Amino acid sequence: MKERKPTSFDIAYRAGVSQATVSRALSDSPLVNEETRRRVKDIARELNYKVDKNARNLRSQKTKTIALLLNEDHGTGDSLINPFFLSMVASIIRASANRNYDLLVSFQQFSDDWHADYEDANRADGIIFLGYGDYTTYVKKLTHLDEQDAHYITWGPVLPGQPGVSIGCDNFNGARKAVEHLLTLGHKRIAFVGGISDGSPEFKRRYEGYSEALRAAGIEVDPALQMDAETSEDAGYQAALVLRERGAAFDAVLGASDLIAIGVMKALEEAGVHIPNDVAVMGFDDIPISAYTYPPLSTVQQNTRQAGELLVENLLKLMEGEKVESFLIPADLVIRGSCGGRPLSQH
């Protein structure tokens, strides 16, 4: 019986690495450390493994395609896409096209091997992730991608020691500026509506910016004025009802997202509370609908056009082997009728 030829999967099993790492190690890729390259080559010699040059050349071809994977957000209606990401998706499409790349858009499926699903399957040269659900679970997936030497970049929090490269909004200073503006309008009892657990690091940073602005003004942070809420109008609506039931007086609300803030506004309106005379409301994101609520919603603007451009630009650098660092994009205030005063954009 003819003896079976050893494959790169046999080497991967013996070396305790992915098949993609084996391929890179055998081609002396700088993405694989020297110790792993040596171990893989030793096992290949031991198994008398011969590289299939035709197959290798086929695998090394560029697809000129980027995979854009979105998190399914069940709190945002039938579309399952947070509206904040819609304008960013448009920017990513434009930035990819300008660089002659196609875009493969899909929901994150959280398979055991994202890298094999896209890069190794020759479907895409790199991956952009938008949204993550619970971050504590999500970050484990990113760690797995690092182990596979995948080319990927995420829009999200920038935290010490996190895997991969992330680009995100300066949530801390964006929220701090929002609260400082509310303070200049004379508000002192400012509520914060949004989850602040480790599973929601962006909302948590917004809460920390909110807290810092209050403390800097000599105002003690009142835990009774914080309500957990996910990113949806209904969550904001329900949180506002609970805030009022608590009986804790508040004269302004910072919603951790525009969707939350819009839900808060609806609950206050139904309760006969006038916005902004009785309670001022500020959101975070500047999604398109925020300009068309009644009154129009003041908010912290994340620059989604710039974000999409930077995600594509830096992913391409990673794909070319360049070193890329995580960083934050500044946020601006957009002041509209829900806070009173003169409408303006603060930069």
C-alpha cells in the first residue's frame, strides 16, 4: 500500500500551532518568531515533508478583498446592525474601493477558526471587526487570532495588554466634555444611563469621563444616578422609568449612546417632563436620526468617516508587515435643542 505523504496539517499537529503558522514558518515569514520557525522546520525534516510549490503559490496570491465582520446587535431591531456602524460601513466601502480592494461584508459567526474561514480559505487578505457584544468573551477570540498570525483590526476600546490592533473613540474625554458643557448650563444633578461593567469597556470609559468631570467641579458622584442600559431605545426608555421611580432628582441625563438617549427622551416626554427646560439630555455617537428627534438631540460625535478610512489604511499596513499601534480618535460635541442654548459644533 502506498505510504501517505505528510502534510502541513501533520506538522501543525506535532508543533502545536495552526496550519497557517506552519505555512508562514516554512516560508520564513517575519510574522512567526524564530523559535517557532525552527521547531516547525525540524518537524518538517523529520517527517520528510516536501512543499507543494504549486499549492503554495496559489495560497500566496492576494485576493484584493477585505472581510468586514459585524456583530449582530439584537437590541436594534430587524436589521441587527447598530445604526452607528452604518455610516462607518459606508466609509470602509469607499476607502477600500479607493485602494482597489473589494469588501466582503458578513456577520461575525464566532466559529472556532475565523482565520481559516477568511485568510486561509483565500476569501480575504485581512479582517475588520465592528462591534463585539460582551467584550470579556470577545477578547478571547482576538487572542486566538493572534496565535494564528491573522491580519485583523478592530473598532473598539484601546486597553492595556489587549490583543491585536484597535482604533477607537476617546470615550473618556468625549464624555468629560459633554458633562462639562452640561455643568456650564447650570446642571448639577446629572444622571448617566449605560452599562459600566468590564463587558462594556467603551461605556465604562464614558462613565469614568462623566465621573471625572463631576469631581473636577466639586460634585460627588451619586451611584443612584447611574442606570445600566444596553444600546437600544427600549433600554434607555426603561432605565429612565426606573430612575424616576427611585425618586432621585436629576436635571440632566448623559446617555451612553444616542439610542439610549432617544429612549430616555421618550420616557421623559410621556411623563410630562419638558426637554430641555426641566431636564437636558445628551447622547453619544451622533447617529443621523439624532438631528431629527424633538427636540434635536445634543450628542458627542464620533467621526465615522475618518474611522472607516483609518481602519482600512492601517489594516493594509498590517497586511504588508508594517508595525501598527492602537490609538484613539478625538470626539467633538454637537449641541442641539435637547440641551438648550445655541446649536453649534464644538471642536
